[in-house]
Amino acid sequence: MNTDLVSRTGLVPEQMIPQSSPADVLETTVERALVSVRPSNLADPLGGALLAEESLVNALRRVECGSDGALAQAVACAEAACEHLRYGELQEARLLLVAARGQLARAHTTRP
């Protein structure tokens, strides 16, 4: 352990790294997926869609909705977007990702 770091900050290094909740990870993944499938990404639109689908599936595995209705709606939208990405339906996927982003914003207001 780096004792110099502990003596200066009073924290061990593990405490200095902010822990992201699975919902925050999903939000970041949704934002990145939107960038991957935007219309200006003409170089390899299907490649971006496949990467976006893979990252969304990984993020969705870690999210538990509990009683948060907005988060449950965001997860449902992201799951539907994954289906559309799988078949290369980028416009539909973008629409669902935007809806998921809106629900995630609502979920932030209900979290403690």
C-alpha cells in the first residue's frame, strides 16, 4: 500500500475511486451507444451497432430495477434497443436509446 498517499489524503487508494452504481454504468453505456449509432457514423454503421449492442447487454446484466419504475422503463427500452441493434435497425434503436436516456434521468430524481 502506498503509505505516502494515505498520509496525505487520509484515504486508502480504494476509497479514492468513486464507485459507480449499475444504473450509472447503464447511463454511460446508453450515451456511448447513441454515439456509436448516430447517422454521422458512416464509416462502419453496423460495426458500431454491434459494439453498442454488446456493451448494452453487459451493462444490462448488472442492473437490478427493484421498485424504481423509471429505471425499469429504462432497462426495458435498452433491452428493446439491443434487439433492434442486433438486426441493424439503427433508427429504431436510436429512438429507444433516447427514451432510455430520458427514463434514466427520471430515475436520478427518485434515487436517494
